[in-house]
Amino acid sequence: MKAEAGALNYRQIRRITLIGTFIDLGLGFTKITVGYLATSQALVADGIHSLSDLVTDVLVIFAARQSSHAADDRHPYGHGRIQTLATVFLALSLGLVAILIGWDALRRMLDPGLLLAPGFWVLVVAAISALAKEGYFRYAVRYSKNHNSSLLKANAWHSRSDAMSSVAVIVGVVGVMAGIPWADAAAAIVVAILILIVAVRIGLEGADELIDTAVDPELELRIRAQIMTVEGILDTHELRTRRMGPKILADVHIRVDPRITVSEGHRIGDEVISRLKNTFIELDDVVVHVDPEDDTESLPTVFLPLRHVIEEKVSNCLSDLQIELGSRPSLR
């Protein structure tokens, strides 16, 4: 079941990413061609930026494919962290894009010869690019939210950086037409700052996942509340959660009546796992520890001897009293 879910997730990510790949190809070559004919260095650079997105598209598909593999002996928790590593890499590449856009803008501000040349077709192509990439961003980011895919979210923002750079080109063209030749460079610097902020945020989210940061407190409260709906549970404590790619791993202690049988306690634990997985589809693995007491405050059973030790001591005491026993006493 998990393998099938992973394969389905991979196919969906691949389909969405390939749509972006074809958009990048078409826009990239169009921008470079029109930019060359219209002598617009900014549009040519924007076209190269679009083609560079192909590299990240390939990375996304590769990471999604590898992370969809089922758990094995060496990777008992699965391969979801491959998506996390790819997300961090995408955040770094997005930060690099921001730095390059900002650096290029500063060069244009310092060298008037590099400022944007106005042109009707430059404006048209930049507008089409901005609309297409923004539309793709909204499509991809909606899926990433519905399926908890930080990888697709990072790639969606990478795509939006292209839309934002196209907006900078539009601002530049309009600015030149209005007699403000440095408008393009100024807009590009603002865009670079915005992209850098997004890159830092995505990178920090990926880093949090790599160091096993717990899920959102509100989600943990909902998980606790769902656990307490199981009849027979007196309390719950030591809930620990962490993300593994698009999935969540959790372990929790539940307190039950100390007088019930081991099998009944185990059955209650199984019911907890079943309800959690049915309620929270992103929960992939849940470990439940059944306690007869609240071991967060005290550990009374830790200092008690095991059964065989008690039986041996009782047998010795009875032997000392010279009581004839047909069999070894049993404490049941």
C-alpha cells in the first residue's frame, strides 16, 4: 500500500513538473530570440533564467522518483528525506538566482550602456511569461499544499522567481518609455530581495525537517485529541512527531488501567494507530507505547523485580520453612 501511494505521488509530481518544463522550454527560447532581435539584454538574461529552470525540473523529478521507493533494510523509514535534501538544494539555487538578478541589476545601474532597451515585443513577451509562470506557480503550489510536498513547493517558488523577473522587465520597459531608464534595474533589485527572502524561508523549513523538528503545535493538539477518543485510554504523553518528506512519523505513550490484560492494552494501542492513520492521511508510521502508569512523573515499576526473581525468593523462603511443595510456586 505504501509503495503504491509513493508511486502515485511520484507520478503526480512528475506530471506537474513536466508541465513546467514545457513552459520553461517555450518561454526560454522565445525570450532569447525576441530579446536578441530587439537588442534587449534583460530579456535575453530572463530567457536564460527560464532555461536554467530545466535543471531544477530534472532534479525534482529525480528526487520524487527516488523518494517514492519503499522502505528497505537500510532505510526502514523510507526514502522521504531525499525530497527534503532536494528542497534544501532548490532553496540554495533560488538564493543564487536572487543574488545573480541583484548583481546584474547593480551592473545595469552603474553602466548606462546596459540599461534596458524599450520595445513593444519585449513588453508582450515579458507579459506572457509573467502570466504563464504565475499561473503555473499557483497550480503547483496548490498541489504542494494538498499533498504536503515541500519539494514541489520549492520548485513552484523557483518558477515564480521567473515570473517576478519578467515583471521587472515590464517595469523596466515602461520606465524607459516614461523617461526613467533605471526603473528596470531598481525593480530587479526589489525582485531579487523578495526571491532571497523566499529562498531563506524554504531553506529553513527544509533544515527544520532534516533535524527532526516537530510538526505544527496545532496539528499535535489534533493528534492528541484523536488519541483520547479511543475508549480505555486514561491519558497520553510524550507525543513526538517529525516529518519524512511528505509524510509524518509519530510515537506516543498512552496510559491505560493497570489491571487490564497485556493483550487488551495492545488492542487499544492498535486502535490508536488505526484511528490516527484514518484521520491524518499524512501520518505514515505511528508507534504506541502502552503504560500502566504515568511514567512522566514517576517510574514505580522500574524498581520492582521481575517475576522469576520473586518466584525464586518465595521458593527459598518456603524451603527455609521446610514446606513440602509438589511443584515450583507460580505467582499467577
